[in-house]
Amino acid sequence: MLDFNALKSVRYVVDQDGHKSAVQVDLATWSALLGYLEDLEDRATIKDKLARLKLDPATAGAIPWDEAKEAW
């Protein structure tokens, strides 16, 4: 889980004119941020799939539970 307070510890890289040009974070924060983004992507995928499933299960490629259970 991403602790948003960890994002307060970012370090900015500045160019020769003193403008912020990049950000540095420690590896633990980076890993947490990636995990958070992956969770968001998974949730969006599930939301999309559920919407399609509700509209038309056959078109969405849904298969009966008994058939899916046999594959496992």
C-alpha cells in the first residue's frame, strides 16, 4: 500500500537554470508507487469487464462456471 506521506520525501533534480527537471524517490517509495498504479489499472480493467459482462455476457466472452471450474 502506498503511503502518500512518503511522497513528501521526493528530491527534485534541477537544471542549470534552477528549474525542476526530474524527481528522485527511494526504491521503497518507487515500488509502492508502482504497486499502487498497478492496482488502479487492475480496478479499471475489472470495472470495464464487469460493464461489458452486464450488457451481454455472450459477447463479452463469458463461459458458464461449470466449464471454467473444469479448466482449473
